[in-house]
Amino acid sequence: MLERRVAQARSGGATLAEIQETVAILGIGSMGHGMAASALRAGIPTIVWNRTSEATKDLARLGAETAETPADAASRAQIVVTMVTDTDAVMSIAGDQGMLAALVPGAIWVQMSTIGVAGMDRIVALVDSQRRDVALVDAPVSGSKDPAERGELTIFASGPEETHGRLAPFFEAVGRRTIWVGPVGTGTRLKLVNNTWLAFASEAVAASVALARRLGLPLETLVDALAGGPLLSPWQAAKLSRMAADDYTAQFALSLALKDVRLALEAADTDHFNSLSSLADEWQRAVDAGFGDEDLTVVTRALEE
């Protein structure tokens, strides 16, 4: 156990890096990159892999080891993190690209991608059928590119209690807060609820800005009216500030936000969530209009047009 290694290392004068378990991060997009950078800052031995190797080059300069394949990364780490776009990508990494088979006995697989309830159920079934000698932790995150780079994510973790201590150094490096919420799958469920809240908070900003402009009101007037009041959250205030500067570069891409809304609707398994369904349809039109790679607040442009 890591705790025993810590005690032994302290008695022998070892460094923090020598007692940390190695973490492999598979998927170096905007979120995975920030998590890897945060882990490196904390002195955690880190291996990185990405489908295109260009994304890993600056991390290698910061001290990360690089891997040619997911299986290569998994074979050299005690903790393996997947942070990719969807269930199919996770399943491909785990199965077709050999990650699950390459995990060392006693390793922890931390599945941090947002893949929904059905997707997480597929992962649970895969591990249960093939690798009962490894621990699976379901730990999606709340946050976007900048919080990931700063190590300020919120982690919705769920899984075996015996993994909590081993994962604490990594979670403390990448997140400002970790919430352990129960057995595997509970974290994914909480993430869907969190993302539904986020979707409506973003829609409030986008729709209000679009309406203000249609009514001939300067955005600065709206910002002044809401500033300091109870209706505007710090997150919404930051979004308004970027919109005022006409900055829609992706902190959280609209296409990914739409995917998360669809996952919530799928998990709800009911036609009662009419407002969420209408929001998804609106966002789909914005994606179809070519706004999918920009920040989710770019919906205001689609509404204006």
C-alpha cells in the first residue's frame, strides 16, 4: 500500500516523487492536458498518451513520460486515468488498444470521461468480466479548460473505499474539491445532474444577451444591471465578461455540452423534461450552424441570427 511506502521512504529520506504511485493519463485534450500539468506540478510521476502525439510534447518538456500506446502506458503505471470524448473512445482504449489487459494486478482504473449512465454500465461490465483484479473508480469532473490547468476541478468520485487513500495525492493535485459519493456509477449520475444545472445557467446568459441585443440594449447595460445582484453567479459573470469582449473561444465546447445534455435526457428515460429537451434542440441547431467548436455561450449568436 502507498501508506506503507510513504512510511518506509520517510525513514530512508526518499523524495515525494519516489513514493508517489505513477499515474498514466490517457487522452490529452484540453481537460486531460490540464490534469497532467497539475499532476506534474505536484511531483507525481506521470505518463501521458494521446491519439495524436503533438498534444503531449509540452508535457514531456515538463517532465512527463510519453507512451506509444494505451497498453504501454498502462503497463508502467499503478493508476490509469481515461479522459476522452465518449463511451466508444473509452471502450476502444480499454479493449481494442489493450489498456485493460495491460493493467498490472492491483492497479486502479479511474474513468473520468463523461459518458453517461449506460456508458458507465458498459465499463463496469467489461471490468467485471475481464479484470476483477483491478479496481474501477468512476470520477467525472466539473470544470473547464482553465480550472483544469490550475488544478481547480471538482471531482465526483465513486468506487471502492480502499482506493480513496491511494487516489488522494492525484485528486488533490488536479482538483480543489473531491466528493466521494458512493459505489461506482454514482459519480456519473451526479455529474449528469451537475451538467443539467450548468446547461440552464449557460442558457440564462445566452438567451438574455440575445434578447437584450434584439431589444436594442447594449450588453454593458445588462452587465451593470446584474452586477452585484443575487441572480448572477461568479461563473455567469465570467461568461458575460468574455461575451462582452466577443470572446467565444472554447472553455467548454458547445458540441461537448450538447453531448452531456443528451446523456442526461437518455438517463432520465422520460419525456417529462420538456425544457431540457427544447434546450437540446436549440443547441443542436447552433451546432448544425457551425458553432459546435466554440464555447457553449456562443448559442447567443445563433439566437441573434
